[in-house]
Amino acid sequence: MPEIDRLVMKFGGTSIGTGKRIRGVAEIVRRNRAPETVVVTSAMAGVTNGLVEMANTVVKGIAEEEIRGFVGDIREKHLATIEEAVSQDHRELGIVEVERLCMELEKVLVGVSYVGELTPRSLDYIMSFGERLSAPIVSGALNSLGIRSRWFTGLEAGIVTDSNFGKAQPLWKIANKRIKKVLTPEMRNGIPVVTGFVAGDGEGRITTLSRGGSDYTAAILGAALEAEEIWIWTDVDGMMTTDPKLVKEARIIKEISYIEAMELAYFGAKVLHPKTIEPAMEKGIPVRVRNTFNPANPGTLIVRKQDKIRETVKAITVMENLVLLTISGVGMIGVPGVAAKVFGALAEAKVNILMISQGSSEVNISLVIARSDLERAVETIKREFVTKNVVREVQYNPEVAAVAIVGAGMQGTKGVAARVFTAVAEADVNVLMIAQGSSEVNISFVVGRKDAKTVAKALHDEFVMGK
Ligand code: ADP
Ligand code: ASP
Ligand code: MG
């Protein structure tokens, strides 16, 4: 590992899943710290999901007693974790904060249950408790090792975002300045701990950077502080040739380019939030993905350009919870710009289109979107196009997955697509759609959800194991 002067390290939910693990994380920080270091932390494993679930339950109106029970469990979990992770003389601050936050959380949940409405803004507020509860504990664990540490919410650390709740974007100009101003003196005095995922808008309202966004927080801070490296500590050895939970033969990728890592993340490799690479790439900061449970392993290094590219295909990803929308209609034939209008209307409705394909007959357009966008998409298309007879109908298949193979070595290599689709056919799987305009570093296509694992395994055998 090279000598580093300034380092941002992020720890994921499983890595801080228990008090014992948090002690391990503090030890990792102690051993790997640079002269200037910032730590970013996720919520403890399962907490964000629990908060989301509870928010969706209380909005239907439930007894205050149930809310009290839920918050009581959260409180106990975090207090017990403090006891396990933080030495006695450093517990006070954390305990006070956990008590304070739990009272606040109870009030918010009761409020939502009375109002009966869960806006994106209140959901962000509720989700933020996960990281706000864990950061004081991680900070306390560092103090227990004699490392001076204070904790900050993302907003306190200077991450000012727009007000796009649930998917906020930094206002880079202000954020860069504030982050430097807040964290520079703090890094000189000790190791600040910043809540991942959680930030705030110009009016001080809490925002979040979208699920899994703690990685992005690390990259935002790394870029603003011009860190020499950004390390993402997680629960696997690095970026792997496919999701090890799906295909057990998955291997670690030692080195990968920004572009490839970005494509992998975008097409479902959960190990890295898709937005993480952009700020790092802009500043040319290498990103490392490492395993908290196996710190001896150097992990994956993500850099601008890999030294020597040996493999054509780096990895295979699977993206789930998708819907294949098919828009069909005679009205589209010969009418220029219908596709563009459809994409425009969907963009306006904030529907993110992941893949596109248009048949040469012009009668159909197929789109892949997230299942969470389905209602909005169908409603928009019906309202804007079906009722106006521009398109005949919109159909959808909610049981699909997208599979992508990623590798910069595919550029200029002939016959990759043929190998891909032969392997898929030999696995006896039907391809529902092939994306148009894939970048030269990926080929992506859609299959039935139940076939995704089979396809991933078949492609992994063909391109990774077969080599
Ligand atoms: P964290 O809580 O540390 O942010 P995540 O659960 O968000 O961790 O991401 C790590 C998980 O990503 C791994 O446990 C693994 O199952 C999954 N994953 C999916 N695709 C890949 C891949 N190509 N390489 C490594 N991990 C992957
Ligand atoms: N806690 C947040 C989530 O579960 C952010 C993260 O873990 O990166 O989505
Ligand atoms: Mg994650």
C-alpha cells in the first residue's frame, strides 16, 4: 500500500453491524490512518430498511404503542452497541445523542401517522436516523483507542445538496468550500466521522443521496478535500467478477478502470453506489474497495486506466426489480420524434430509463425502468399518448432482470456478442430485449427474473472460468 497523506475511508452497514465489529473498524482505522483522515459511516446493518418499513407502516396510521416499541428496540440496539464498542470514559456523549435522537424519531413517526402522508422529504428525515445514530458510536470507538474524534452529519460536514429528496445532488460550489472549511481543521486535530448517505439542502432540511449512498458521500468528501485515495470498506474482498451471493465462483478483480467500475455499479454491482466514481474520476483519485473482515487482502484498485488489460470481460452483473415496458401503436409509424417525446415525458415524470430498444418496424418501443417507477411511467404514457391516440397501448412485464457484461477489453474485440448470446441460448434462456446504444464497454440485455442467476452463471463460466 502506498504512503498516503490524506485519506477518506467509508465503512458499510455490515462492517459496523455489531459493537464488536465497530471495535474492529476502529482498529482498522488506527492501523491504516493517514496523517489526515476522514471516516464515513453507514447505518448499522438493517437499520435503514427498518426505518423505511416503519415509515411505510405508520403512514397507514398505527397505534403509538407500536411506534414506541419500534423506537425502543432501536434505542436498545444502539445503547447496547455503545456498551460493546466504546470504553466507559467515552460513552457519555454517544448515550446522550442516542437518547435525544430516539425521542426525535418517535415524534416524527407519530407525526407521520397522524398526518397520514409520507412525503419524500419526511422519508429522508426518517431514513437519516440510521447514520445519525451510528456515527456517534464509531466516533466513540475511535476515542476509545486514543484517537480524537468528533462526528458530523453530512450537512454539518458541508455537503449541501439540492432539494431533490431521496436522490439529492451536491451543490458542488458551495459544498466544496464548506467541506474544506469544516473538515480541514478537524482532520488536523483527529479523525472526524461523517454520516454517509445523509446531507441537507440550502435551507438546512435533511436530504439523502439515494439508497446505498454512503459510498457517494465518501467520494464527495474525497473529491472536495482532494484526498489521495478513497477507500470503501465493505463485506467482500473487493469488486468481483460477479455477485458472490449469486455465483459462488466469483473472483476478485485486482484492478479496474473508472469507466468499467461505473458501468458495473450502474448495472447492479451493489458493492459500489453508481455515483461514487464520478467525483473521484474528475479529480483522478484512486478508489479502493476492501474487506473489513479480511483486511490483509489489498482489495480492488479503481483507477483511470488499467496498466495492461488481459481480460475481454471483467464482470457480469444482474440488476433486479426492473420492469420491461412495451409501448406499441400504429400511430408511431412515420411520425417523427414519438420516441423522443415519450422519453421527454417520462423524464419530466422523473422516471429513470435504464435501457431502450426500438424495433426496426417502428411499431414498438421497449424500455426498462425500475419497478418503483412503474406506476408513474404507465400513468404518464397513458395520459400523454394513449388517450391522444399517439400510441395504442402500453404493456409491461414486472418479472424481469437485466444482465450486463462489462469490460473495456471488449472494445474492438470481435465476436463477444456472439459468444454471449450463444452461452445464453445454451443455458436455454430466452432473451426478452437487447439494449440499444450500449457503451463499448458493456453489453446488456433483459431476461425473466427467474433466469437471471442461470445466465450469470453461464456467462461467468464462459468468460471468467473458461479463460
Ligand atoms: P456495504 O454495506 O458495505 O455498503 P453492500 O451490501 O452495499 O455493502 O455491498 C456489498 C455487497 O455487494 C456484497 O456483499 C455482494 O453481495 C454485493 N455485490 C454485488 N455485485 C458484486 C460484485 N460484482 N462484486 C462484489 N460484490 C458484489
Ligand atoms: N444506510 C443507507 C442505506 O441503507 C446508505 C448506505 O448504507 O450506504 O441505503
Ligand atoms: Mg452499500
